[in-house]
Amino acid sequence: VPPERLRDAAAMRHSMSSSNSGTNGGGGGGGAFSRPTSSSSIIPSMHLALRAPPYQNLEMLTPDGQNFLETVHKDWKRMERLSESIRSGQTRGVTNVPLCDVIVV
């Protein structure tokens, strides 16, 4: 494991444990978004951000103090706009023909 990843994990552990002091702005409880169950679950638990509904005042802080859920929810909106533009025929390929098949690898 690269040293910077260990350093980031340690910073995230500190950030997550300090945000569990009851002042995380989550409004009661916070559930899985407040504190990891063990030190080994810090990095893998970021997948929980993909399940967190928007507009619930939940926080998942990165080592630099940013709320990672805001980034996830912005990306959801971006994907929604792209999906709608493909479905409506607005997004076109190199040959200027609307995309009709999308392959995810």
C-alpha cells in the first residue's frame, strides 16, 4: 500500500471520528455515515456514498474536510443529464448520428 494512501486513511479516520462528536450537522444519529465500524473499513466504506439519498443533511467528510456526498450528488445530476440527452437523441456520435447503443465496460 502506498504511504500516501495510508496517510489519507489515517486522516479520514481522524476526520470521521471527530465528526462523530454529535456536531456533524446530520441531525440525529447519522447512522453509517458517522463512524466506521473498524479502522479497516474506512476506505471501502466510501461506497456508502453511492447509496446516500440527496437532501438528507448527511455528511461523509474527506481528509481535507469536504463533504464527499456533495460531489457524488453532483455527479448523479451530470449522469442524469447525459442519460436524458442520449435517450432524447440530442447526443450525437462522431458521424453526427444520434447515439442509440451504450456499452459500459
